[in-house]
Amino acid sequence: MTPFPFSAVLFDCDGVLVDSEPITNRVLAEMLGELGWHLTTEESMNTFTGKAVKDETALIESKTGVRITDEWLRTFRARRNEALERDLVAIPNAPAAIREIHARLKGRIACASGADRHKVELQLAKVGLLDCFQGRIFSGHEMPRSKPHPDVYLAAAEALGVDPRRCAIVEDTVTGAMAGVAAGATVFGYSTGESGHSGPGPLLSVGVVRVFSDMAELPALLSGYGLQAA
């Protein structure tokens, strides 16, 4: 068997493993509407996808004139989690691709998300992937800086004992891709042309090496990438 060209693979969660962005942004748009900022779900996705809501409070306050408190954020997360528990599904073909890569790398994969840990674990459990990432889940909420800074990816690589330059990262937004590139990893972009995913052009412009549109392609795409030893 041809040697796998990466020592580890690190995955974003929202939009890469689970189709959560429409659900999260539907709830967010509803709550922003209650504050007087009326957005469609798609407009919310275009504004907030790839970003942590807690990092966007200044924008929300500028649009609504309402101070965003910790209590408001807790209410948002509770309503979001309820909707995710009810409606969340996996990204098509992601579970099979993850399990194949997990087996190929003998478990050296991790989920490095900008979301809070509870959300990430809830989502992975909902789509049956928690066992693949148990003990290797990293949240940007627990890092000094969130994406587009590389902190969460650097933490994941360090925990796996792998040089970030020997890691592949799978992302679907410019914000996340910038974090992966800043970490020194090789970043692959998942883009379907739907709202919530950055387009191929913007992803490539920030240093993504390949863009693909079907998770079923990912194992072969990673296996065939000619990574030179760092």
C-alpha cells in the first residue's frame, strides 16, 4: 500500500462533518430579529459562517443597539442546541470518509472547531462520529484566539504529537482555511456551491491547495497528494 502522505488529518466540524450552518443560522436570525436586526437565514449565513457568535457581539450591538450579554449567548446556545438535536444530519458521505481515514491513520485524526465544545460533541454524537474523535476534540472557545488564528489547529497537532507541517486540514470557509494555513498545514477545501461554504476561488486565494465537492473523494484526494517530507 502506498504510504499515506500525512501524519495526521484535522477536521473542522460545521460544514465539513455536519450540515449545521443552516440550522444554527436559522436560530440566530430568529434571535437577531427579536432584537430588531432582521436577516434571512441565508443572510445570517453569509455574515456569520466560520465565525464564533461570541466574537461578533460588537457587530450585533452596532446593528441592534442592544448590549449582548452572557445570558443572551447562553440562551442562543440553548435554542441552537435544541434545534441541532432535532434536525442535524451529517454532511453527505462524510461518515464513511472519516472512518476510512481514521483506519488508515490508526486514529491520528482530530476535530478542531471554532465552536464551543458542547456543540461539537453534541453534533458528532448526533451523526455517529463521536467515537472517531473521542479525546481528540479541540474548541476555539478554549484557546487564546479563535480562527482565523491557528491556535486550535496548533493545539490539535501538538496533542497528536505531530508537526503541523505534516498535517492535512479540511475546511470549508475562508476563516477556517486561514487558520490552517497559518498553522503551517496543507489545507483542503470542501466547497459545494451552497450557502455556508466559501467558494473555490476565495478558498484557493488564501492558500488552500485543492478544492473538492464530495466527501467521498477525500480519502483518495489525501492519499494521492504529493507531500514532501518537511
